[in-house]
Amino acid sequence: MDHAVIPAPARFEAAGGPGFAVRPGTVVAYADTGITPVVERFCAQIARRTGLRLAPMPGRLAPDEPSVRIELAAGGELAELPAPAGLSPAGPNADERYSLVIDPGQVAVRAAEPVGVARALTTLIQLAATSLGEFRVPSARILDAPRYAWRGLSLDVARTFFTVKEIRRVIDLLEFYKLNVLHLHLTDDQAWRLATGRPSGRPEPGAPFYRDEDLAELVGYAADRFVTIVPEVDTPGHTAALIRLRPELSTGRNEVGYEILPGHERHAVWLDPRLPATFELMEQVLAGVAAVFPGPYLHIGADEPRGMPDQEYVSHVQRLRRLVRSLGKRPLGWQESARAGLGPDDIIQYWLAGLDLAASVPPQIRAQLDAELALARRDVEAAVAASVPVIVSPLPHCYLDVPYADPPAETGPADTGQEARAGLRLYAPKTLAEFFDWEPAEALGPGRAAQVAGVEAAIWAETISGFGDLSFLLLPRLPGVAHRAWSAPHLAGWPAHRDRLARHGRLWAQDGLTWFRAATVDWA
């Protein structure tokens, strides 16, 4: 193995020789002061990972001593790399392409835009931090660019509340694996995490929420790391928490009981679009969300409308889309939103690809889920027929709450036994290799690769009690989703990815992150 970079670069040509030694005082030279924040974060990361302090030198491009030399320039060999497929989460496609030429005397970084510089320096951090022995970066020529423009993680903060500091740690992880979307699932039956929509003087007991200032802080922190936050306000279903806050939204007919796990009856509620108060509130809520999140997309949820009459669901979703567009945003919804019809400007997020259920799931619940799966397949067929963009998040390969099937390695400081309880037991466990084994371009079926607009992992928090559980379910699988979203198909083999992954465990330990130490990976 030549390197341990995840996602694997498009081209990595090892040059042999001693490589570039990272030493105290190594100069980082750059002429464009606009990339100073990127360079300063790189130097801070190298210091934290290796203990070595580098010397950033703005305004210089040709120091005599061994150095890292950064140039902002388009064209040349960067033009050989194709533009990414799909939707750019920040608007017009950012140019993430970069080149790295590493020899014993110099590391030359070239990119057209600051985001490309950031991606190159992330690769350099991984090369230095995963090197064995002294901190030496292997001599190589690297040319790299993402496969898909949209590469993300959906984080459920409704079922389990994570602090702003904890979400910043998730953003750091996204940056480290070149993911550029944090999709925040802010509302669900369990809690309404937004300040907007709350009646004054009626806090929800035991349910913390994010102030607008908290969310704005996260937006800025993420943007500095080239991550766009896409907010999700999930309606018309999954709104029990909102109706607890706003009992005037209960009509006496918008609730139904159902069972999804043995002995765990739930009540599905939905917002009634015929009630004038419903959209009076939704206009207020979505306007408030649009004001906090400057990105071009707003996720409307619209999944699992259990018990809601079809025509009322269609009416609600269509009106939501119009409202989102009136706010200058583009609506994005889970695949069920296809039932409300699809226009060329609509975007679908595909999640229900198939259900590999645990053996303990009883027949009556299997039958219920099979019926939902049949509907879900029709939703995807409708999206394919309408040729709309589709973000792919297939449950068997992108849902990080699927339980682990690999045997755990011997218990160590990074393994606290979470494999016995973390993960939704509705699903049959999967090995790391099985989870990794998929191809995004084939997710929608033959001949539909052009409709794949991006790749997004999802982590749902039913079984998560704190940040340790979250990181345990994210790692080591999130880097594999990042690889699928960034790297070309011919770089997709599990054995090579597993070997690279093995050298990242110590980096997670260095960050104080809990992860699943699968016995199937030879952790370095």
C-alpha cells in the first residue's frame, strides 16, 4: 500500500525515494493571503497531530529551504480532471480539484480555488499523520478531484440532542474525510430543536433546543471548513413534538397508532393542511430557518406520512414546496415526497432501497414494512421517470445505525462495549465489507447514473444516548461512504480500503473519539 489517504485520490503515482520529511520550522509558503485561514488551520492540525510547528510565510512562493509551496492557479494538469457530477450544495460548483507533487526538497500544492487548497492540505495531513515512524510524506504525484459534488452526512439531532461543541466535532470529521454537507435533522416526534415556532413562555420540558445564534455559529464554523449545512424541518409527519408545543394544531383526526417493533406502539401524527393555523405557523418557521441558513437548499422532510390521507399529503407537500421557493430556496425531500408530483426543480433523497430485517422481527411487522417498501419503490420509480436529481442514501449502505456484524477486537480503551446496544435492532447486522460493497452510479438502476446528484450517509439516534455512541456508529463506516462519494469506481476495493482504514484508528484515538474496533481490520 502506497498511502493511507481516505478517500483514495483519483491518481496517486508513487515516485520512490526518501520522501519529504516534515520537521520543526518547515516553511509553508503562499502568495495569496486569501488562503491564510486555510493555511493556519493546516499548520495547527500538523502541530496537533505530530507535535511539529510549521512556519507559514504569506507572500513568498520560492523559499530556498525545504518547504510546502502553495499556488492558486487554474488550468494545466488540473484541467485533465472532470467536473464533479450532481448538485453543488453551496450553489455553483466549487472547484475542489488539486495537485500535489512531493519530492525530498519540496511539496508543491496547486489548486484553482481555496477549497481545492483545503482538500490538498487535508491529504497532506493524512499522509503525515498516518506515516509509520518519523513524519515523512512519501514522494508522489497526486492529482485529485471529487466524483460527486454533494457528499454528506444527515445527523439526527431531534431524537438525541448534541451540543454545539459536539456538532463542531462532527464537522471536523466531515472536513477530514472531504465531505461537504451536514444535513441537520432538526425536528421529529421526539423533539423540536428550533427556537422558531415555539410559543413564548411554553418551553418543552426536558427538551433543549438550538437558539438562532447557536445555529448561525455552526453555519459559520462549517463554512470555514467548506461544509454547507442543509437544515431539515420534517413535516407533515413526524410532528408530535410540534403538536405538543402547539396543541391548537391537533384536530382530533391527525393521529394514528402503529407498531414498528414488538411491544413498542407509536402514534403517528401529521399536520393538517386544511387547518389555517398549520401554514400560518409553517410560514413563520420556514422563514426563520431560511434566514439562519444561507445555503440554497431547504429540506422539507415529508417521509413516512403514516395514516395521512393521500390528498392531504399531496396538498401539504405541494404547498411546502411553493413556500420554500418563495423564500429563495430550493426544496429537497425524502423519496416519499414524489407522491406529490415532481417538477424539474424538485430534488428527491432516496433512502428506502430494501429492508434486510433482523430475524427477531415478527411476521405482522414484516408485512407492514413490506407494504411500505412497495410504496417506496414506486416513489423511486416516479423520481426516475421524472428525471429529477436524486441524492442517494440507500439504507443498506448509508444508514450508520445498522448494527455491526463483525466480531469486535479485544476490548481496549477505544471499545466500551457499545456493539451490544448501539444500532437499531430492526435491521439485520452488516459487516464492514458488506456495508462498503456498493456503487452509487447503480443505485437508481441501469442507465440512470446521470440522475445521481450526490451521496449522503445518515445517522439516526434512536439508540444513541450521547456523543460516544454517535462516534461509535460513525466510525469506521463514515470514511467508507466518503470514499464512495469522492473516489472513482476503479478505486473501490474493500481490501485496499480496509488497509487504509487500519491506520486511521490511532487518529480517532488522538481525537478522543470512540469507534468500533472490528476484528476484521488489523488496526495499526
